[in-house]
Amino acid sequence: MLTLAHWVFILFILLIIATLIFRKPPVLPAAVGLFGVGLAESRNGIEAVQISFRALILATSNLLGVIVLIGLVVTLTQLLQKTKADQILVRPLLRIKSMSLAYWAVGIAMWLLTLLIWPTPALTLLGAVVIPILGRIGIHPIVLAVSLAVFGKGMGLSGDFIIQGAPSLVSKATGIPIGVLLSASFPVVILSGICGAGFGYITLKLFLKIEPGSAENQKPEGISENLLEKRKNGKTERQARFERGPLLAGIMALGYLGTVIVILIFKIHGDEASGLIGGVTLLILCICTILTEGRDAFSQFIIYVKDGLRYAMGVFTPIIIMSGFFFLGTAAGSEQVFLREGLGFFYDYTILLAEWIPLTKWTVVGLIVFIAILASLDGSGFSSLPLVGGIAIALSQVSQIPAVPLAVLGQVVGIWTGAALIPWGFVAVTSAVAGVEVQRLMKYTVPAYLAAILCALGWTLLQL
């Protein structure tokens, strides 16, 4: 039974979608929606205000690790650029002269790293250094950003063959052995990944009208003009005195290489891997600041950190509001925002849809795709997996359709949705690292997303 809060939540989702269609920022409708849904749920003005704030706190707590990590990585990147250490680190990449080679080489590297340490740590390790350097030799940042998003969370996490976090969640929700899910998901993940990556490349070739060497290197918004002026004016006296480019490059390379080895040996992944990389980044930043600035390190360190965190917070502020709104529809939102037990608005919607729609092969597959997309609107495709798995089992029992292909399809669609379709999801994280606008990045990730989903959908229908 849908309550008034369910209908108000749907109303604001439609309003946000309409805002996106008219190419307007959807942050204000989402912020008003926090109060609207809170008021409809509580019927109390004071409690509605509290609900809106708790939603923002929930979103912030989920994003805070990523915000700090990106802020530190951006800070370290600026310092490495100042000392020219970044050029030493990626000197082999200077041989890349074409958009095509950059897209596929960086993408495959991102895919392999994602399988080992998950998307966000892989993105911060690879993107923060590679993107500025390739940008200087004429490879536009948008090319690399599309590659990182599509190959990383899209193709890499939709299978998650090594760490197995995604299939384990689906396995727990369905009772299907994880080995069965991995075996069934392999062809779907590879096929959809190839389709998405290939279509992303074709889209870039068709619509990005630049040749190697003609693109301007974009600087991220929010980095202090003080640092930018220093870079433009060449070496200052302080830089000339404390320049330690090769040494800093060695410290960073050894630091991150050691981090990856530790992650693999001790099987660290997810938030723990991000935390390890963040701590190592902070340590490297401290060492590099001391070596570069000498006596001025005390004052310069705080400037660097402020610049990096200011940039990260500037990028993620609207994302926090958007995520806060969509968290209202999840099980976490029910427990931590509304302070009651429940599986969330999204679960209630899907149960009602299953009662209304005749269950054939086509409608069941369509429902799984719709549910996976709907449950991923909070920006995290991961949060949709338990819901999709539970719905897949329920629909399978009622319709007598095999559950494994349905569960795998839901896993692939949910992860790809969080990776490429939601402006406040992984696309926003990628745009922050690459220094490009989210809307522009989505211009190229959405066609890749649609190609991947259609391939996964077609394969699943053939298996039923």
C-alpha cells in the first residue's frame, strides 16, 4: 500500500528527471524534495526539517571518504606538477600520441586495477597522474574520463571477478552459490563491457572534433590562483632551491607500488583499500612538501591541503544533496533518516509493479532492468544489488523463469547505472579527478551505458 510519502517521492523524482531533460541543475528540486517527503512521512514540520538534515548527514557520511581522498590526490597532483615529478613518473606514456591508443590503453589499465582494488582507489591511483600528463601532449581529458568510467566501474565492477564483492551481495540475497553467479555473469559482463567500451570510443570519434595536439589542457576549477600563477611563471627561487623532481617521483612510485602490493597480499578492498591509499597519499604529500618547500613547508602545506579539499568539496556539494534525496527511498534511508524499520520506497514500488504487470519473459526482464535502475538512483549501483537479487528470486518463483540470468542481469544493470548514468554517481567522481564537467562527461558515457545495457538485455533474453 502506497502512502502519501511514496507519491510525493515519485513526484519529486519526476521533477528531477524533467529538470535534467531541460538541462537545468536538479539540486534545488532535490533539496525541496527532502522537506516535501519528510513532511509527507512525518506530518510534522519540525520533524520534516530534522529528516532533511539526517538525509544530508547520511549522504555525507557515505561520500566523505571519497571527498577527502580526491582532495588529497588533487593536492599531491598539484605539488608533483609544480616540481615536474609527474612528467618523470609517466614518461613512457609520452609515447602515446593518439586518442585511440590513450582510450584503450588507459581503459584496460583501469579495468585491471578495478578488478584488483575496486573502482575508486583505481581511479585515484591512475587518473590523477595520467590525465594531466596526457593532457599536456594533446589528449583531451574527456577521452580519458570516458575510458576510466566505462572500463572501471562499468566493466570492472559489474563482474568483480577477483574481489567478488558485487556477486557476493547478490548471492546472499538470492541464495545462489557465488560460483554459479560468476560463471553465468562472465559472458554478460564481457559482452556488455565490450559493447559499452566500443560504443564509447565510437561516440568520442564522432562527436569530439579535436586532433592530437590541438586540445587545451584543462585545469580543475577551484585550485588556487596562487599555485596556478607559480606554474605559469616557471620556477620561482623557492622551487629552484628545493626542486627534487626525480626524488619525489621515486617516493611516489615506490609508495603507491608498495600500497598495491600490500592490497593484493592482504586482500584489502573497498573502503579499506581507499583508506590505505588515502593515508599513503597524505604521507607522501607531507614528505614531498618538506622536500620541496623546506622552511616554508609549515605554511605551504596548509595551503596545498586547503586547495585540494576546497576543490573536492566544491565538486561534491551538489552530489551530497542529490544522494541525500535518493537515500530516502532505500533501506538505509528508512532506518537512519526516517528512524523506522523497512526496506524503503523503492522496494515497495517494485512489489506493487510485480502485482500489476503480467509476468512473461519479456515483462520480467523489463522489471529487473527497471528495478535495477530505480534502486541505483542514489548514485551507488552497489546499493541496488540486495534489492535486485531479492526481486529476481521472487519473480522467478512466481513466473517459473530461471533466477540466475535475472540476478546477473540486475547486477550488471545496477552497477552500470551507478557508473555511467547517474550524474551524482561514479561519473561525478571521475569528472572530479579528470577536471571536466559532469554534464559533458555524461554526453559520452550515456551512449556507452545504453549499448552495454542493451547487450546485457539481449544476451539474457537469449538464455531464457
